[in-house]
Amino acid sequence: MAKKKSPGKPSSCVPGTCCTVEAVLSVDERGQMVLPKEVRQKAGIGTGDKLALISWERDGEVCCLALMKVGSLSGMVQGVLNPLVQDLNRE
């Protein structure tokens, strides 16, 4: 079933769009976390999909983490990551 897009939420990853908090995750004693089903469906993440964990450092500490589908990395890396890095550098 297709969902209508919420007003104010970006429809694609483009410079100048804001991020949205989709969920708050807990880490268990083994270091595992679960992406909620609704988030997986919305992102099109299925069983066996590979995700890349991308981190940003500020002042020698990791400040941000992001997950991207490995298949999306080649074309999206520059367009998505550069604006995020620029925003972090401005703070």
C-alpha cells in the first residue's frame, strides 16, 4: 500500500533538505540494534540487503552515523555526504 508523503519532508536527498528522526534505537548487550519494520519498508530495505555505515568525526569524536544501501553509494555519495559534511563544518 502506497503512503502519501508528509508535507515538509524531503522527497529525495538533495542539498539544503533537512534530516528527519525516524526512530530511536536501543543497543543490546551484544551491540545489536533493530531497525523498525516501518523504517525498513519506507527505505526499501529487505532481507539480505547490504548497508554501509558512514560516520563523521568532529573534534576527534564520532558525532554522526548514517546508514545507506550499498547499491546507492556510487551515485549518491557526493550529492548527499558533501552537504552534510559542510553543515558539520559550519557548527
